[in-house]
Amino acid sequence: MAVKPEVILGDITTLDVDVIVNAANPSLLVVAE
């Protein structure tokens, strides 16, 4: 499954998503192969 990152401007509490990640936190960084 390919990862498709998106940049969203708006209220993140209204998004229908499974997870929201703060990419500024290096411990949450995942490298896709």
C-alpha cells in the first residue's frame, strides 16, 4: 500500500481519518519502503 501524504489547512477534529501524526516528533517518523 502506497503512502500518500496530504497537507490540510483547517480543523483537524472534523477529519474522517484513522490517525493524525505530528511529523515534528522524530519518534513518530516512519520511513516507507
